[in-house]
Amino acid sequence: MTASGGDTQHGIRRRNLARVLQAVAAEGPLSRAGAAARIGVTRAGVAPLVDELLRAGLLVETGRAAPSGRGRPGSELAVSDRGPAGIGAEIGVDHLAVCAVDLRGRVRARAATDAANRHSAPGPVLQELSALLAGVAARIAAEGLYPAGLTVAVPGLVARGTATVVHAPNLGWREVDLAPALATALTPPPVPAPADSPGAPGGSGASIPLGVENEANLGALAELRLGGGPDGLAPPPDFVHVSAEIGIGAAVVVDGQLLRGARGFAGELGHVPVYPDGLPCDCGGRGCLEQYAGEEAVLRAGGLTSARAAAEHPGPGARGALLARRAAAGDSATVNALADAGTALGIALAGTVNLLDPRAVVLGGALTRLAPWVLPSLERELTLRTTVATTPDRPGRPAVEVSRLGADGPLLGAAHTALRAVLDDPIDACAPPHSPHVRFR
């Protein structure tokens, strides 16, 4: 939780406001008594908190609640479908995407476009992204929503505590600060505040927090928050999330928190050497995992090309779509290439598993589509190379799961991360922006 204020009365109130809002968002609709029980205070203690959240337009009353003992039944509380929205954006190698989610976690607007971003100058890419952001902001404004935060997913290293992409090799970017280019991207037209909705845009002096994050990290956060597993449940609190397109990224989650590393660069699985004397890599090393399990590497091993993938499957995900289609048709070269990719991925992950002992490995991104042909060899390598002894209640290697979020994980993770700032500290959301500018979170 990011709410500040220490143990002062003001700080305690901020934390309790966040706890009420989070409880209703996660479990609502709730009565006042139910909200009080969830956060461990009396009904009298929760009443002023609920009233403040109602005045801010973050909660609404939906109708009569069922009686819960003595006294008259109250009204049920739910989070509003108006007010603040989290904005997520994704810069991919072959696409740009933006989405907005409301306090109920629903996607309220989305826009995407094909974009040949590989080795493109940052300026035109960010200009196109700004246009998508402005369009989404205009659409949600018409529904009484306003941007409360923006998080951008990028396929590269992001300096911890900054908006600077230090190195995104598959984009060809180095030391690119995204904040100046996105400073005016989210300035929606003014929306008059309805008399019965104090939380609608109409305030002043606020600004929109900006976050920039590695796409694999945001994919992992989406797994945590949205229950990305095949059973609809969130993964255990200790897992490794792996996503692959042209590059391969990973995120390590320990006790429900991202393991970022000293500089914020943890998770560069794609540049772990699996064959030390192998193929040269753009990073300057040799035998990196990306050269054997990245989509272009698998296309090459299967006798295919990115150009053919784009011709047969226009739009984002063309390489994965071509590989999946050919593998499903039984093309032996493609099936063998995917099996070899799984072997390389298993070798790389074995070191991670032995070092960190996660409970699960979650495959996301393009790997979800290719999992039927990648998993057998990947799991075989993990079984052979992990050192933890097998016991009746725990196998020798972690479970390998396939995310149900697929390629949407990073974008959804970005939007929900932006929204999280409101859930963690609703006071800042009580004065929504009229003409916001972007500030770095």
C-alpha cells in the first residue's frame, strides 16, 4: 500500500479509506456493516469513511441491504462506474495498444494499431501512442470517467524509479525518457460534474501519475491481480512469469511482490546463456536463450520468416499465429523447432528454479498459444535439472501453468497498476483533474 502519513490520525484515516474502498472493490456490493467487518472496525467507525468515499464519487449506494441483526437494513455499497480510471499502454515490437479500466476492473475503452516499431525512432512511436491515449481519454470522458494514472509497458529495461527506458534491444532504443513525450497525451475535454456525482471531473490542481515498466513485470502483476491461471485463480505468491515474442522476458514474484533487483533489471531471462558457445546475440553475448526460443529464432529453425508470418496473419501476433497454425497442422519442421525452443527454455528456467525455488512457472504472452508444443520438452528439462527432492506432498519441480490472459497480460497489468494508486490512496482521487498533466509516479 502506498498511502502515507505514518501512524498519525491523518495517516490512519487514509489507510482506512483505502481499506474500505479495496474491500468493496474486491467483495462488493457490501453493506456498511459488512465493510466494517472486513476492515475490523465498528459500524460507527466505518460510517465517516463511507460518507467521504460517497462524497468523492468513489462509492455509490445500490439499494437496500439484507438485515444483519438489529436495526434497520442499510444500503449496499459498490464502487462507482464513473470517476477515476486506470490507463494502460503497451509499446510492442509490432503494435501499440491502450486500454482504460474502471474501479470495478472492467475494461471501458480500448484501442490498438499495428505498428512496425522495431528500430523505429522513439519520437514517431510516442506520437502515435499519444494519439491513441487521447482517443481513449475522450471515449471514457463521455462516460463520466477521467484518467487517474497511466502506466506504459515496454519490452526492455527500465531504470528503477524513472520513466527512462535504458535499453530495449528489439526496439533499438537506449536511454529514452518517455515522460516528456507523454506529458500532454491525457488532457481530456472538460466534463461538467453532475450534481449527484461529486467524483466526476471538475476539480483542479491534480496531475496524472506516469509509470513505465517492463512488460514481463506487468504481465506478472496481471496474474496476481486478475487470477491468470487456467482455473481462474491467482497463482501462488511465489512464481516466475515468462513471456516471449521476439524477445523473452521474465518476472520473479516472491511473497506476492516483484523482485526488481538493485537497478530494476531483474528478470532478463532472454539473455541467460543456454549454450555458451552458441549463436551470437544482439546483447554482445553468445548462446542466449532468445537465440533459440524467441519467435524469430523458432521461425528460422522451422524454415519460415517474419515476412511470411505478416503476410499470412496481418496484425499483432503474426509470428505466433503462423507457428501455432503450422504446428497444429502437423508440420514436422515447426513442431521440432518448438520442441527445441522448449528445451532451451527449460534449461534456462532450471537455473532460476534451483536458485529461487518458486511454487510455479507461469507461461504468458505468445507462449500461451504455443504451449501445447513447447511444454513437453520444457517440463522434461525442468524435471531433469531441478535439484529439489520429490516428496509425496511436493513434486521435485514447480508446477508449470499457462496463463488465461495470453497476450493481453502486460496491457491489463499496466491499466490495473495505474488504477492501484487510487485504491491504495483514495484521498488523491477525491479531487479529480479538470485539465491534467502527467507527472512521474
